[in-house]
Amino acid sequence: MSNKLENISLVSLATVGSRILGLLRDILVFSIFGTTVINSAFQFAFTLPNLFRRLLGEGALTSAVVPLLSDELKNNDRKSLFDLFNKILTRTFITLLIIILVMIVLLILLRNNDGLPHRWHLGAEYGIVLLPYMALVCLAALFAAGLNVFNHFITPALTPIIFNFILIVSLGVFGCLFSETAEVRIWFLCAGVLIGGLAQAIITARAFQKKGWQPKFDLRFSKKISELLSLFLPGLAGAAIVQINILVSRVLAFSLDESAVSILYLASRLIELPLGIFAISVTTVLFPNLSLFASKKDFDGFAKEGAHGIRLILAITLPAALGLIVLRKPILTLLFDWGAFGSAEVSETASPLLIMAIGLPFYSWIILMTRKYHALKDMTTPVKLSFQNLILNVVLSLLLMHKFGVNGLATANTLALVCHSILMYWFLVKKRPEISRYIMPYQFLIILFAGCGMSVVTFLGWSFVSSVISSEKIAALICVITIIPLGMLTYFLSLNLLRFKEWEDLLELILTPLRKFKLF
């Protein structure tokens, strides 16, 4: 198997571990806090550093840095790469400090505003404490970008596992041992976030140091910094629009009632499970290759690599979306129906989860399309399309939220995603017509047909199990351990019989982790 597929497989495996621990963390959080105002305020506050993490750490900055560092390594040597990296790191660190100070001042003003409901005051308090996490995780993401240039993907993929483990220990062990009230336990969770962020930054920095990097405070001017800004600023605008979009949805949900933010967060977390395990893993590994093809002006290779990636992504995210739609209630029941999160909360979360699951394949499409634009050093087109998506989402949210509540917000997000993905592909094909030659629409029909077959099997299986077993928890357990594997088997056999082009690659992605751990 190629090194590329092995990297994707190992990153996916590490991401599986991270997502499993993330689910355990969320199960713990929701069993202790439910969908109460404390949980909603924490999720709202945690949105702020996460937005900047995605904005600077995992978004525009990473997309601009990887092509530049790749060029530096190809045209010069490692010393030149590390010199450029130190210039970028210094400027990033200073920028993050300024942003944190400004945000703390704004949150203090929000906390002291007596005209707002209590949940806004709580959100501001938690936000002030959590903001340093933004700097730590952004720096970790910058080190991860440097490691990716050397085709080192596993360490950055492992750090979220450590982060989630620290949160679980902080809340589940220390929080439960040393406090009895939710009001105190939430501060143990906040402490875990800061310690976990620090661990991520230290681990990735040490891994990059082993490649030969030595830290140096460097504010000297460089033409490469000017080139970085020319790539970064338009990308920053586009990423900012995307993150503002998320923030607007969270603010609107927070204004609805005390539970809406928690419900939307939980639904989005289940959507992020297949998205993070595979779609982001594939994109992370393919991005340096796409950048290299674009740098060499090999646009046929660029188109083939991109088409290969999107088929791999959709081959996983489409059945994942269909599985969440059909089996959303048993999955929610088994995973989250504990403690303060009961059957009523399961029912409240099931509907927005269904709506958001429809958008999962489109979201994965957008992630890869965005990286294709960035590999071509086109930062302006994604900005324009992201702005249009923001306007559409805000308009649809305001139209739907008052009548349909949290379901209206989920519907607005999904409709905006569909429109965004179509426009992203349309303009990319206009820019590089070669892309349309390698799409192979009939391969997507194979994925859809196999996914529909899987959906029929899982629907009939769940209908039978739920009709003969009265206990919801036991029925949900049987569903997860028997019906889901049966549905997956049906899906992959269908792909094989229909001769899906990436069938062997998918099989290798599954078997490689088993071989690594001598399980196969």
C-alpha cells in the first residue's frame, strides 16, 4: 500500500481514538450537567477559543503555511524552512496575545451587563478562563502544520487523545471526588481544558524540535512573510466568515432558551465523529500532495488526486449520514441516556441530529474543496462563497428559528451547506476544468446505491429489535453491536460487487491499523 494511504489510515485510527474519548467526555459532561444552563453556558464559552483555533490554527494560517514551507523545503533546505517557521511563529504568538487581551476585556463588559439573563453572565465568566486555551491550541496546530510538511502526521493526530483524556480525568475523577455541585464541577472541566491545551502545544513542539527546529524569537522582515500575508489575509477573511457563521448560530441558539446550545452542540459532535475520523484525515494527508502538484503545475495530477480524495471521503461520510438518520434514537439512547440526560433530552436532540446528518457529505465536500483552492493559492474565491453562505444561513435562521426553534437553526445550517458545496465545486471547475474529467459520476451512484441498501437493512433490523425488546437501553445496545455491523457489511459488500473504484483503498484503510497492531 502506498505511504499516502498508510498515513491516512494511521491518522484515521488516531482520530478514532480521539473521537471515542471525545464521546466518553461528552457522555460524562451531559450525564453530570444535562442540558442545563451551566452546560449551555460552558459550550457557548468554549465556542470562543474553538472559533479562533479553527480560524488561526486549523484554518487559514495552516492552509497558507503548508504550501510556503513545502516550497521552502523543496527549493532550499531545512535551515531556511526553520528560519521561516520561527518568523511565522513569533508573529502568531504576538497576535494571539493581543486577541486574548481584547476578548477578555469584551467578556468582562458582557459579564458586568446587568440587563442580560444570567446565562450570558455565566458564559462570559467561563469564557474569560478558557481564552488562554485558544493560544495553546493555535500554537499546537502551527507545529502540526510544520510536521505535516515532513509527512509526519501521527503525533498531531494523537494529541487530541491526550486532551480528551485529561478532560475526562479532570471532571470525572477530581471534579467528582472534590465537589458535589455542578457549579463547582464545571471549574474542574475548565481547568482540564487549559491543561489539555498546554499538553498539546508541548508535545507537538517537541516532535517538531526532533526534526531539527530550534525556537527563536524573530521579527525580522522577509519576502516570504509578505507572501504569507498575501495568502493568509484573504484566507483569514474566508475562515473568519465561516467561524462567524458558527458563532451566529450559537448566539441565536443561546438566545432561544437555556438548552438549545447544548442540544445543537451534541448533534454537531455526533456529526463530527465520521467527519473527523475520515474526511479531515484524508484532507490533512492529501493537502501537501495537492500543494506539490499545484506547485509543479501538474494540474492533471492535481485533479486526479482531488477526485480520488473526494470519492474516499464520500464513500465513508454518505453511509455515516444515512446511518445517523436511520439509527439516531438508539445511538443517542445508548450513548447519552444517563444521569441528567434522559429520554426527553434524547427526543429533543434526535430531530436536529437528523437534519444536520443530511449535511454531513456536503460538509466533507466543502472541506476538501477549500483545501484545493488553497493549494492553488486562491484564497479569494472561498472568501466570497463563505460570505454568501453566511448571509444565507443568517437569513434562513431568522426566518425559521422562531417557528421551528432549534430544528429551524439546524435546517438553515444544512440548506446553506448544500448551496455552499455546489458553488464551491462550480467555481473550482471553472478555474481548473481538468477537475471535471476525473469525477466519474457513476462512482457516486454506486456509493448512493450501496448506502440505500445499507439503510434498508438497518431500518428493518432496528424495527424488528425495537418491536420485540421492551427495554430501550437493551434494544439500543443490540442495535449498536449487531445491526450497525450488519449494515456496514452490506454496504462494503455492495461496493465490492458494484466494482467501486476505491474499493481496494478502502479495504486497505481498514486493514492497515489491524496489521500495525497485529490484529490481522
